[in-house]
Amino acid sequence: MQVSKASNAGNPYIGLFARATDKLCVADVSASHKLITALDTLGVPVMKTTFGGFSMAGICLAMNSRGAVVPSFCSKEEVDALKSRDLEVLQLSGAFSAAGNNIAANDYGCVANPEMPRKLLTRIADCLGVEAVPKRVAGYLTSGSAVLATNRGFLAHNRASEAELKELASILKVPGENCTLCMGVPFVSLCAIANSQGAVLGEATTGFESGRAAQGLSLLG
């Protein structure tokens, strides 16, 4: 279990450019050699792709080991590439198409933008194989940007209360912490890529933040 730091062409907000599970890491075709090398920390294959020809995997993609939720504008070839990795794929349209911003999931649970219709939450649950619970985090609808979850732990927006942390732990079935990354950024999923084996944090993350993140993701020891 390791924690490392990286940037993508000087950009420390590396969570914009990749998402990971315990089986796979999906990264932008634009991901730099430095970032791809750092992703070795996670101990899983790295798949480089686009979403409708665009980058920003961290914004476009929410996933766990079973499924992937992506925008409706993804091409058949892009969807088939994810399916070839044994993933169920759900394509979202409209206001919630930025799946990475609206959904945070691990293999045990999922929190989602509470403005999503119940039918859509059911489809997300079917794709990911876990219950999709509508929930604001620290007052924000975009729970996917405010939470980063793995099968060992989670990080949440630093204004998430103790009661919220307990509720998130109940939904995701792992312990977690509230924190910031990249020198005070509270939207943790924009600043890190993680799974049960390790985490890559944005290069601007301080030593204190790194320790807090390692604790929240249960990567210490």
C-alpha cells in the first residue's frame, strides 16, 4: 500500500484525468508519462481512452469493479473498450452526464446527486451492482466531486460533518475522513486517484494532507 504524488503536465488536479478501481485504472489519452508512471502505485492495468473524443476521465467517468457510468455522447468504440474490460456500461444524458462529478462509488455502495430521478438511481444501481443513495455532501449536490471512495476507505469534503461521515461510512461500508488536498482544495476527487492498493495525490498536496488522506483511505501501516 503506497501513497505517491504526481501532476499531469504540471496540473496537480490529477483526479480530472483518471479513475481507478481494484481491477482497472482508466486514464485520458492526454495523460503524461509522469502521471502514467505514478499510477503504477495502484497495481492495476491502465487503460487510456477518450469520452466522445474528449479527455477529463475524472469528470466523465464513475465506476467500480463491476460497472462504469459514462456520458451519452461516448462513441460505440469507447463504450465497447470499457465493456471489453468486463464492465457493465451505463450512458447518462442531460444534466447528469458528468458522471464523475455526480456519483462516488466503491464495490459496496454509492452516493449520488440527490436531484437524480429515482429511475436513474435504479439504473445506476443496476450498472454498479450496489445501492445508489441520493445524498448531498457538505451541502453540495455534486457528491462525486466531494467524495473519493475505495474498498478500504473514503475521503470527503473537509466541511462534511461527523454525522455525514458516519452516514457515508454506512453507505460505502468503509471508514473515512474529511480532508483537503492540493493545499486546501476540499473537492477531494479532483485531486487524487486511488484504490485499495494505493493512492496518487496531486503534487501540490502538503505533508499534513497526505497523512490525512492515507488515514482516510486506510493506507497506513
